Amino acid sequence: MKKLAIIGSGLSGLTLANRLKNKFDVTVFEKSRGVGGRLATRRAEAYAFDHGAQYFTARTDAFNSFIQPLIDEGVVQRWVARHVEINGVRIVKRSSWETEEPRYVGTPGMNSIAKRLAHDLDIRTNTKITSLVRPKEWQLEAENGAIQDHYEWVITTVPGPQALALLPEKFTHQNNIRAIEMRGCFSLMLGFSEQLSLEFEAAHITNSDISWIAVNSHKPQRGALYTLVVHSSAEYADENIDTDRDVVISHLCQQVTRIIGHDTNGAQHKVLHGWRYANNRDRDTHRPFIDTELRLAACGDWCLGGRVEGAFTSAQRLSEALMKS
């Protein structure tokens, strides 16, 4: 069986690995210590935060079929929240997700989905691939000096700018990927000893340095301690991605305090995560980028607008193309 390497263990990488494991000898390489990418959950003391993707929808038959077994197993559940839209500090619209399109989350954390999909796969965590070399077959060089070799195909599922850093200049789709501009996001995680009285569990915000506030502890199976997850706007993140983290935390806490009317400086737990490549500036759609001559490919949610379902669909399309090759 010929060998295939996948770089990145987010939803796209794990979907590809599962769909191709009967045709190829698949190895997944992940730079972090755990799988999931932006299907991310961080635990600190007794607090838990989904600091990447907050929820997802399912709008295609293929993705609904994909998540149904996860729903049956209890790995995915519906999140029924009171939702508001806020302009600046003023609520301009209210709704209930009980009567709207279902929003889903992983349980007991978003990374539970990735952990389930990673079962029985060959995944090398803490292995950052830094370059690709092709004497005859592909050779992957890692940051720690290790070399992985004899791969017929290599697929990157990391964000576009990170893929470009790995793919050779003669990769057919270099310019197409370079044209996809990605934007950053800060994720502020706040843990409290007591609940806050809010008018919502999920809020989308405009005209602010904050774009999202979620009562993360309201999601299914999240535990008793009260937590908020706050996402910055893309504009603020892009301007401040390299700013001192304490300065960013202080500023975002001030903004949240203004919006919700509660002093967040009293949070017992405060931590910040910066996502340098969180979302696409534009929501253009692209088919997976495949170079059959070099036997290299790239896919990910960034090919289809950044949604969780886009990560799955991009991987599904790429796997179908490779199964026919």
C-alpha cells in the first residue's frame, strides 16, 4: 500500500485520513500536542473553554450523514441558546436557536469530535513539518530534525499561508492560494466563581473590537463553573496580533464590560489565545488545490469560506479526487 502524508489534524485532515486509510498507508502530522485544529477546547483548573470554533451548522446531505453517527454516540449535541445581535452596546435583535436552524457542538468539548475521528489513525503529534523534499518520493523534514520519507502523496490541510510556506514554488496553485487572504482573531477566555445575569448565551456583535460573546458553560455537558468565550473582531486582531498579551486582555475586558454591563476584571481566570489565521477576508469558494504531477494537494475550511462544514466538504472533494487517481 502506497504511503500518503497529511499535514494538520483539524477536521479536514482527520476526514481525509479516515476516507483514504483503506487506499493508502496514511500518516497524519500535527505540530501541536493534540488533534483538532480550531475544533479546540482548553481546560484550566476546573474551567473549560471552546476557544476556536464555537458551534457549527449542517446544510448538506453529506455533512448531515457524517455527523449523524457522532450525534448517535453523544459526541455531538445541539446547542439551544438565546441569541442576540448587538450593535456597539445595544441589542438590536433577539432570537432563540430552539426554533431556528440547529447549531451543534462537540460534547463535552469541541475537541471531542476530533478525538473521536482520530481513533485508530496514525497521528504524530508534536511534529512540526518545516519542509518538503522530493528526491524520488516525498520526504518530510520536521523541526526536531526527524525525517519522514517515501510518501507518494503529501496533503496540507493547514491554513493557506502556512501551506504556502511548505509547498514548493512549482506547485501549480501557488498564486491561487496566495490570493486567499486570511484574518486573525483573539479568543479571550474568562472564568468566574459565580454566574452573571445576561440576556443571552450567544451574541454576535458589530461596530466593536468584539465580534462574539458566548456563555461557554451553557453548552451541553460543560460543567458547573461559569465561563465566557469572547472573540475579537478581525480588524482588531490584525492590528494587534503581535501586541503584548496583557495589553490585549485588558482592552478586550474593558470592551466586554461595556457590552454586558458586568465588570469582567473580577474574573478568577483570564487567558488569551491568538489565532493568526482564523477566517477568510472574503467568503469565496475554491475546489481543493491538486497538483497531480507533483502529487501534492491542499485543502481546508479556508477553501470554502471558513465554516466547519467547509472543512469537511473540502476534504470530501479532495478524497474523491484521490480515490479516482
